[in-house]
Amino acid sequence: MSPSALASLAWPFEIGLHPVLDAFLSIFLICFVLVNFIAVYAGVSTLVERKIAGHMQARVGPYRVGWHGILQWAADALKLLLKEDIIGRNTDRLLFRLSPYVVFAGAFLCWVALPYGPNWSPTSMNIGILYLLAVASAGVIGILMAGWSSGNKWALFGAMRAAAQIVSYEVPVGLTLLAMLFVFGSLDMHEVIRQQAQGATWGLFPEAYGGIYSWGILRHFPFTAIAFIIYYIGALAETNRTPFDIPEAESELVAGYHTEYSGMRFSFFFLAEYANMFVVSAIATTFFLGGWLPPFPSVPSTGYAIAGGLAGAAVGYLKSRRGWDAMLGSGAGFAVGILVGAIQAPPGVDGAFTGSTLPEFVAGIFWFMAKVFSLIFVMIWLRWTLPRYRVDQLMDLCWKKLTPLAFVNLLAIGLLETRAEWWAALTGWLKG
Amino acid sequence: MAASDIVLNVVFYVFAAAAIAGAAGVAASRNIVRSAFALLAVLFSAAALYAVMKADFLAAAQVLIYVGGILVLIIFAVMLTHRITDVNVSNESTPGPAAVFAVLCLFVALGVTVLFAAKWPRGPEPRPAVAGGTDVLLLQYQADGKTGLGWGKGATHEDRAVLVVRVPRAPEGVEEVEFQVSAVPGWRGDWVRRRIAGGEARLELSKLPSDDPATPKVRENRLHWRVKLRDREGASRPDDPFDEQVDFTVYRGVTEPAARALAGPFLFAFEIASVLLLAALVGAAFLARKEVKEA
């Protein structure tokens, strides 16, 4: 596959039928692939989440279906498909049936504009982040629709809480992203990532180019790091994840806005939640963690292998305090290190990671997915660590703490970005 | 008709129908909450229509503000002001025949005005650049993929660009036009020579291979074009009017022009509109407060 063939991964695909048919078929194909990816990813994530929860609570989690329960997600999916579809007597039947699709569409529309690999998205647009914020906010309507049409007060309260929470937390999230737009000067997701391949102002050891020091999170340290934390908290709230899961707080509202849903319709809410987790993590990755850029592009594969071996040995030894486990862990870590080092493509001739060759393209997708799934892991980790907020505490955190902090942060980043201009103006004014 | 036009036409009719159906739902539904939800179809379809017209920024802003903000507000208001658990809150008023007639007349008048009187400028106006008494008009610029929500082969950051320059009154002996494209500030591209045929010269740039170190990466939202006139031997004329190198700046997409318009000529109108919204907000707070006092 040549670089130009990679570039033509964009749609419309040239399938070879009539061009109009090609266009609609490629839309269908892209959506088909994405929807199925979401379904499988959400299913596997539930299994991973339950396993992590189990181990954090000193139990084993799902264990019956398949080896160590690895087929549990398929069994769950089958169960959801076969469950009876119940529609209550007091529901508004039209809106009740419609709302799962509206909620899911709000999440799914984001997926077509995420930067999955070097310069590659299902569709590219120069207003990327604006589009993502816009369609993500459209999902709220579906939640309100679900809560109201259920004809159940718990569902209605859950929906009102969810809408209030999502609308409120859009403010600090939008402000932090605005601050990052000062830094990168583009709404285009890929342009934002390309900006992070250069422009490091400091570093512990010199990177030939790019690398972790030029990523958004370390660009204007510590302000962009604060922005990242605000964004991540806001993202947790917007996806209704613990500690912000008051819209579906079991102990207060049964299950919130999807109380009345069962079977396949319920699973759409479920898919939308996991799809939203991916989307907010992908936006965080794009703006703060360098998107599809490798973290240490000048470190050779051997460096990864050695680091992996040492880390594996340390984990193996600390886990059991036995030399054998340290050896085993070292071997496993060594293998993973070699794999990561091999996937991390060697830099090109001019030293820039452009993602235009096939190894770099694969490396880009690998790093993007690795960063996104790390952030999703942190979300799961927090869910099983922190208790739930109360409604008033949640609003207090948003409006009295995060929003003012985000404003101050915005000002600081703006001043840092324009420091040459205002410094020149200030000194010129002082000199007279 | 090009394939992309057919696709856009199909999408246009689908969303136009959805918008009309949604509007009919808003007006005809007996249930006020359903009316509010039917607005979703109207507003979303309007955004899709903007996207079909390649006004991608406007489309995203429409969804962000109207669907994500105002519609949520309306639904909240409807839910909070009525007995929300009662599904049968209905809209009982029906328009009289006079009202129907008046509205129809207005609609027909609007339609006639739009069809016959309104001027619809097609595409950007040619931008003249005059130097040494010779006009060079930038006629056409096209960069698919960056201008519409998702239409076109624009997955990489380089696009196909077409530049047509009209030289209506070429000086004696001038037969060719040279173009210089610069996309990155400070970068100077090669001069590309094109013949003037019928007073026009045309340059097409296809997607630049990004791994070729000689080609620039189009990282800006605009391209700079420079034009020179050459005679048949390729010698620069001693009186070449374009040795001063006239720059054409062409914007890709609509975000930047929209931003410039909002922060430039329309800044005052923009701020006045926000003052109006503030007044509405203060008024709403005042009304709500008064009600509480009386109770």
C-alpha cells in the first residue's frame, strides 16, 4: 500500500459503480464499520470495566463464560437482544421509541470526525472541534425525550438532572478548549495535532523533533495541564460517569432517564454512554496528548524493549516478591517493549513524523488508540474509586470552582500566547 | 451534472422534506411537548441545509446554539411551566379562516419576492488586481473537502485547487501567465507557466503528496497566489506590470471569512444583539422574581 493509497482511504471510495451510488455506498460502509466498532468496543469495555471493578474490590469479576469470563460481553449482548421489549402504559409511545436513537445519534455523529490516524478521519472538516461540540450537545435532547416520554417521575427527574448537568459542564469544557484553540490557532483536529509535532519550549532531554514536550498538556506548563484536568472533570460529568452519575443514581432515582427501557432500546443508551466516553477521551487526546503523534519519537526500539523489560521485572517482583515472577514479568515486558518499539515507526528522512508511510500510519493509529484507551481506563478507575456527588455539590463544583478557574486559565494562556506583542507594547509605552 | 451535485441534491431534498415535516409537526401537534421536540427536526434539518450550501461553520453554529442551547431551554421551559406529568396538555387554539388566508398571502408574497426579485450572487466575486494598467481577475477558486461538512476527498490536509485567471486586455506580445503558489508563510513555490487561451489561464493543483519534501504542506487556511505575465519566449517583459507581484489571498472554507466579518464590519451589530439578549435575560429574571414575591 503506497502513501497515495493511504491518502485515498478518504471517502467517497471508488467502488466502481455509478459515482452517485459510490458516494452513498461509501457513506453506508463508513457508518456500518463505525457502528459495529462501537458495538464491539462497548461490549468489550463492559467486560474490562467489570474485571477492573472486580479486581479493585478484591474479587474476580465475571468468570463463567469463556476463559476468565472473556466471552461475558457476547453473552450480555445476546441477553439484551433477546430480552422482552416493554413499553409502559403511561408512555408517549412515539417519543419513547425515538429517543434511544436520538441519544445514540448524538454520540455517533461525533465518531465520523475523530482523528483516528495520521491525517485520516472518516470525514475531514476544518471546523472539527466546533462540529464535535455541536453534535455532542444534541444528545441532551434525546435524554430529555427519554425522561419525559417514559411517564415516570424518576425518569423525568433523571433527565432533568442530566440535561442541567451536561449544559452546565459545557461551560468549563468549552472554556478550556477555547484556551487550547488560542495555542493551536485552528479548529481542524488534524491541524491541532500537527501543531503538536513542534514548538516545545522545554524538555528534559533533547528530542530531535516533536515528542511529549511539545504536546498540548506541557505547552504552557502548568496552565495547559490545569486545562487538561478541568476538561477531564467536565468530560466525566458530560458522559454521566461516576462521580457525576447523579442522573442515573441507583440509590435515588432507580436508573434515571432509562428506568423504563429494556432490551435493545436500553442497550442503545448503553452504547451511547460508551461511545461518548471514547469521544471525550479522543478530544482530550487530540488537544492535550498529541493525538496520533508518538511520545518519544527519537527513542529507538531497543529503548522501548529495555524500558519494557525493567518495568515488567519490577511489576513481577513487587506482585509476588519472587525472583521467578520478576523473570517472567521481565520477559513479558521485554516482549511488549519490542512490539511497541517496532510499531513506533522510525523517523523519516527529514526527521518528521508525518504518518505518510505505512509504518508511520499504523504507528499513528496505535498511539491514538493507546492514549484514548488509557484515558478510558482512568475513567473506569475513577468510577470504582470515588463516591457520587450530590446535585448541589455538583453544581457548586461546576459554577463556583471549575468555571472561574477555567476563566483565569483562559486569561493566563491568552497572555502567554501573546506575550511578545503585549510585552513589546508595554516596554514601548514605558520608554515613552 | 456532476456526481457530487446529484448527491448534494438528494441530501438537500431529504433534509428540506424533514424540515417541512418538522415544522408541520410543531404547528399541528396537539401536544406542546411534542411540538417542542419536533423543533429538533426543523433546526437539525436547517443545519444540514447550511452544510449542503457549504456553509459548514454556520451549520455547526446552528446545531450548537439552537439545538444544544435554545431548544434545551425551550423544552425545559415547557416541562416546567406545565403539569409535566400530564401527557395531555394540548394546544387547543385553531386559526380562523382569515388568519389562514393572511398567512397564505404573506407566504405567496414572500415566495414571489424570493423567486423574482432577490439577487443570488453565485460564488465569490472576481477579485481584480490592477497593476500597470492591466487587470488580472481571479475568477475561480475551488478546494473541495474543506468547504462542506464532509463532502469531498478531503481527508488529508491537501486539496485540489483550481485557479482561473482572466486577463481581459493582455499587453502586446503577452501570451502566457505564470503562477506562483505559496501556502506556508515564507515559502516560495515554483513558478508554473500557463498559456492564456480566450483571455483566461487556468491552473489546477491536485493533492500534493505529503511525503515529498519539495512540496509544501498546506497548513494555512489560505493560499497566496502570485501572477506574472510572460511573452512567448518566456522572457519577462521590461514593462511587466506584475513584477511587483500582486498577491491574491484565497480563503479555504468559510470559518475565517465568517470570523473576520463578525469581528470586523458586523462587530457593532453582533454586540447590539448580545445587549438585546442581556435585556431579555434581565427581564426574565425580573418577571420570575416578581412572581415569587407575590406568592
